[in-house]
Amino acid sequence: MPDRRATAAERQARLAAVRAEQRRKERGRAVWIGSIAGVLVLALVGVSVWVIADAGRDKAAVQAQADADIDGVEAIEGLTFNHVTTGVDYAQDPPAGGDHNAAWLNCGVYTEPVPNENAVHSLEHGAVWITYDPSLPAADVATLQAFAANQSYVLVSPYEGLDSPVTISAWGYQLKVDSVDDERLPVFLQKYLLNPELAEVGAPCSSGVGTPA
């Protein structure tokens, strides 16, 4: 496990390396899309350029919203960081931090509920956890699962007993929404994914426990 006494410089270096890997994946996807576009007829090139430009504008808009406060987000104070071998009675359901199992949960998409104590450890590493009511329609579930595409620090799983259709959590922050199309979901992800405030940000979200779908 990473040393909690790691300096701010060490945390920033680790975070920079993780984010560089994320950007590498995004560039690879962009090259793949560009290669496909290269074989299209010229009549489609203009459309492709418009789509890429439009996506860039959307990303900039999300970033601008993430730089501000997000309506409805609950900030959770006084969280503890102890490793435990038993279950934890969390104040939030689902939890957004607190004591947790020494083994973190591998990030990715799960089709069955996952152990709180392992998922919370992943939050400590900078992950964002999207939980949803198991009764959601398959199309809505697919929309949420898409948030994990090309992301190394996103968890998506069903969660029994939610008091809202969808809850998105990061260490110390949580947002409950009524729709998978709520515009605050991607903004929350942008704002709190790999939150540099965390001492263990950038520590692994793989090689732990759990097998994503």
C-alpha cells in the first residue's frame, strides 16, 4: 500500500502518470476514429469534422461546469481511513468514504452488487462509483455503463435499496439523481475523478479483488 505520508510532490507525480495514461488511451481512440474516417467518401468528411468539433465543445462545457459548484452534491466530512477485516456500518448508503477493507475493488462494470468495503478503498484511490437501482431498464443501465468506457478509475454497479435511481460517489462527495440523463453526472465525473486532494490518488484500481464484466 502507498505510504500515507507521501509528499504532495509524490502524489502529484503519481497523479500525472495516471492522467498521462488516460490521455494516451483517449489519443489511441482518436487515431482509430481518424483511421476509419479516412476511408469514408469525401461527402462524409465534413460531417466527421463537425462531430469532432461538437464533441470538443461539449467537453469544454462540462469542464466549465466542473470548475464550479455542482448543485445537489453532498460534501461528507470526518471520514476515517482505517483498514478493517469486518463489515462497516456506513453513514451513507451507498458509502462515499470511511473505514474499508485492505483490498480495493478492481474498477470497471459489474452486473451484480459489490462489497461496500472494497469499493470504498477504490474511492480512496481516486475512483468514482456509479450505483443504480437494479430495476432500471437495460437501456438506462447501458447509459451508465458507458461512463466506464476508456476509464481506469470508474466503478459501475447495481445497488439494492437506493433511495434514488442513481447515486454517484467519490471519496467525500455524493450526488443522487432521478435520471441517467441528468447533466450533472458527467460533470461530477469530471470534477472528482482522480481528485488530487486524496493522499492515495492514482494508486491502483486494478490487481485488486473483483472481476468486472
